[in-house]
Amino acid sequence: MNTSHLLRRLHLYLGLALLPWFLMYGISSLPFAHNRYFENRDAAKGLPLWTMRLERSYEAPVPAGQEELREFGRGILREVGLKPVNFGVYRQSPTRLSVNTYSFLKSTRVIYASDRKWLTVEDRRFRFDQFLTGMHARGGFEQGGFLSDSWGVMVDIVCLAMIGWILTGYYMWWGIPGHRRWGTVAIIAGVGAFVVFTLRL
């Protein structure tokens, strides 16, 4: 098997292996691009997005540092019976803290109002568009844990595989002299549009 055959096979099998990832990133881009449409469609159902699960009094000093704040959020989740696996902690105001725990299929937020010494736990209703955008935006290794880190590794591998798929595609295109002219036009058009949008938006 020569180099040309090897790269053709690599291009073929990369495309097959990347199929679910291409579909996921492609389809999940639609809710990002047409967010208002999906929001209006969901609002027409007349259903609340968040449902109250629990309210209770709670008092604890909120730390100032970000690392300490994350540990504080972890403790709040345990306090209300939630597993602190994937979560984020956000200051909504000097007296309002939001701790969001999430997976692809569900999300729960805990609001701590330190001035009122009050905890509120709410569950988010499943929405398919938010499921897609959650998959699209998920990445990194900040959460820890085997599955979370494995997802981050897979995203890295997919990104590298996409680059390899593109490069092998260019190699195959260049190997067909009769298609070089129109291929060049396509490349110039694509790069030109990308540069214009990058500089103007």
C-alpha cells in the first residue's frame, strides 16, 4: 500500500469514526444560531423552565477566593443532597450565589441568598435544544473525575482527527489535476468569507 492509498483509507475511516461528532457539532450549532426561535417555541408551551424542589434556611459565610468559593459550592450541594460531580459556582450579586450542577440530560441550581440566609433548589425541565448546546459547549478538564476527563480527552482526539481529515482531503484533491481549478476557487471563497467575517464582526 503506497502513501496515496494509505491517506485515502485514513480519510475514509476518519470520516466514519467522526460521523457522530460531526452530526452533534453540526446539529447543535442550530440552537446557538437561532436561539430566539427555540426560546419562542418553548415559551409558547406555557411551561415553567425551572421547578422548585426545596426551600430552606441556611447560614454560612461566603468565602472571597475562587477556589474557596468552589469548595463552598460543593458543600452546599452536599447539604441539599446533590452529588457535586459537574458543577459551577457563580456570584450573581454580593448577596446572591448560584451553584449549578448539570449533566447532558438534567440540570439543577441552588441559589443561596446570604442576606436572607435562604437556600432555593430548582430543577430545570429537559429541553432538546439545551441538551444539544450543552454537548456542544462541554469540554475541558476543570471538573475532574474519570468520565469528565475522558470526555475532554475525546474532544481533543476529535479535534486532531478533524484536522487530519481536512489535511487528507486536501491531499486527495491535489492528486486529481482535473479538479484543482475549481478546488482552488472553493478554497479562496471559503477562506475569503471567513476572513471578511472575522475582520468585520
